[in-house]
Amino acid sequence: DAEITQSPRHKITETGRQVTLACHQTWNHNNMFWYRQDLGHGLRLIHYSYGVHDTNKGEVSDGYSVSRSNTEDLPLTLESAASSQTSVYFCASSDSGASGYTFGSGTRLTVV
Amino acid sequence: AQSVTQPDIHITVSEGASLELRCNYSYGATPYLFWYVQSPGQGLQLLLKYFSGDTLVQGIKGFEAEFKRSQSSFNLRKPSVHWSDAAEYFCAVGAGTGGFKTIFGAGTRLFVKA
């Protein structure tokens, strides 16, 4: 069965370190997205990609970057982790605007 | 700018009772509208969606939602709630070119009393 997987499920890192969160999907979806979920803020879009070599900034992109070298993967990198980036991160994919998203199970990141 | 409002932060209903979760959106064109459910420690799962056609849409797990353009609403309903429905529910609108960028409401947490 097709799926979308995120790794790791939990991560603790120190302030200032570079961290990469993985997202891998086997749906063959062109569109992939990264959101963060925080109490009181719901889900906020960080970055998104409409296909290989395409990346775009979302509403809360500062301090984050993504790259898309193939259809299956969209890793999210925190260049220099900050405590404000402690959050739950969700990756999602979609094949069209009308189809809705398929979400991964999330990565809980704690920056200490 | 596009936005989604879920007026109720949390709702408590008794098992077997009916449920309605409210959602209002702001969007200039005909929107793509969605409801997602999130169980604790899990990702979001799509319950149902509306793009065009019949304004009453059926989803999984016995849920339905009605699109009312005049009220800019897309409320989620279920006739009889089960204890397993306790979760957080998110209304969302597909925005941007092609509707790919989804904007989520803040969510409504549903508690179910025995």
C-alpha cells in the first residue's frame, strides 16, 4: 500500500544545531508540504513543492529550508535550531487541489 | 486573505447524541473545502471534501457536511456520536492556484461523554 512516512518520530536537539526531518511518500504525488502544529496556532505552512526541483516558502519559512531532488522525498532542514522551533511537524502530499492531503504521522521536535 | 474560523475550541457531547461542528471561511472564489480528523499522536485524516456539485457531502465514519455559500459555512455533522469519535477536527480551505495550499482552522476538540 502507498504511504507517507516521517522520520524520526521524536527528536531532541540543542540550540544552534542543524536538524533534518525526513518525509518519504510512495503515492507518486507531485505536491508535498510541510506544516508545523502548535497549540493555539493550528497548522501553519512552512514550505511546499509542486514537483522535482520546485520549492516555495509558506507563511512561517524563516529558519527552515527544503529541497526536492526526486518525487518521493521532501526533507525539511532547520539551519540553526531555536527553541521557538519546538513543535510537531507534519508532512503531507497531494495529487490535486481538490483531492485533499495525505498526512504523515508527524515528528515531535524539541529544541533545548 | 483566505482564512478559516472554527468558533468552538472544544465541544462535549454525550455518546449517541448528534454533533455539529461549525466552520466559516473567507475566500474570494469557490473554495475547495475539507474536514480532517486528528486522533492523539496521529497525523490528520481526511473525512470529506467539497469542490462543486451537491452541497451536502458524505464522508467516512458516518460524517457529512453542508456547504452554504450565503453563510460562508461548511459545518460538519454526525447524527449519532460514538466514543471513538473523540478527537480534534480541523476545517480547511484549499487556496492559491489550483487550491493546493491548504489553510487550516485552529481546530475543535471533541469530547464524548459516556
